[in-house]
Amino acid sequence: MRYFIFTDIHSSLEAFQALLRFAKRRKIDHYLFMGDVVGYGASPNEVIDLLQTLKPISMIRGNHDKAVCCELDSVQSFNPIAASAILWTRENLTPDNLDCVTQLKKGPEIVHEHITICHGAPFDEDYYIFGEFDAAEAFLHIETQVTFFGHTHFPFVYTDNDHIVEGTFLTGNSNEVKIEQGTRYLINPGSVGQPRDRNTRAACAIYDSDAQKISFFRVEYDIEGAQKKIQDAGLPPALAERLSIGI
Ligand SMILES: [Fe+2]
């Protein structure tokens, strides 16, 4: 099976479309999405419509999805710029799409009995895994060999060999990780719509469970188009500006 792994689209239609054009040139059996379909960007309805056409075998909610549809009171816990985008998204979603976001399940979820997906961490969907200490805690809550997460927007691979946990930050525009027996993996492919690692390209991964390898990709997209929509929507200018530098 070949799984297309993606997370943190954040209402960027331009980034999402670019990745799907990339995916179309490859054989993909299933789509796995780790949350944050909305927030920050200006195309929430178009992105939700497109996501639904993929019929992901599994998709879960992120903290922005949860804030938009279920816990509007939690907006105070976001920084002012993120909070204003959440409120704007809430006002601009169609009723059907608000319902779709509301239906997104809370992670973690086990897929095909051998993959776990979660948004932040397997023990807390809102927790940021930002280092080996966090990853070691996460591995305690995981039963599968391979886990994918999102939330930090940084492409990262953590491995667990007999409780020795190591993290590798993935640089460049393509990487490959071979799945070794006896090693467990906790992997963030990076963000589709708002990369924060100073690489402006949209991020995704493909997990080939037969070949036992995970390939990571960064794909160029129409950043100026996404920025113009953010400006035209009256969203905070910083949300457009950050896309040019990948933060
Ligand atoms: Fe996110």
C-alpha cells in the first residue's frame, strides 16, 4: 500500500492543489490527514471541498479545526493573529463545511492496524512534540511501529531503538527513510499550507508499506496567489508575509 501523508493545510488552496498535482503523478492507494484543514489561510471552503473528494481513509481534527467548530471559547488561547483567522474562518465557512469540520474525529487513530496518526501527540492532540524528550513520552503511548503527527509544522523523524530516542530534522526538498525492523518511528512530514522551517515549499510524505520506506517531498506552489487571497480577505497581513519566508 502507498499512503499519501499530509497535515496542516491551513486553508491554503494553492499549496494543497500543488501537492495533489504531485500526488496524481504517483500511485497512491490511501490518503491520511493529521488535522488543521483550516486556520490562517483564505480558502477554507475550497480546501474542505477538495479534501472530501480524496475520501481519506482516515482524517482527524487539529487544534484550529476544533477551535473553529467546537470550542470557540478556546480562541483566547491562540495568539491574536491566529485567533482572528479562526473567527474569520468561522464566519466564512458554509454550513455544510462547518458541519464537515465538526465531524472530524479527535486523534489518535490506528489505520490498517499498523499506522497511528495524531495531530499533536498521541496522549494530547494539542501537545507540541518539539524534541526527543517529548518524543520519548509519545512513544510510551504508541502501539504501532509507524506514527505520523503534525501540529509543529516542522518535518522531523524520531526513532526509538530499545528506548533510545533520536530526532532528525529533515532539510532539503526530498528525503527518504527506510523502515528497519525493531525500530519505531514518529514522523512529521511538515505542513502543507504554512511551512515554518524556512523552506517555503509545501510538504508531504508517501509511505510505501510494501517497500518499507517513507519518502518526503517539498513542492513549489503559488505563494503569491495565496498571499493575495489573504490580503483580499482582510486577514492579518502577517499571515501572508510569513509564507514568503517559510515561518
Ligand atoms: Fe497547524
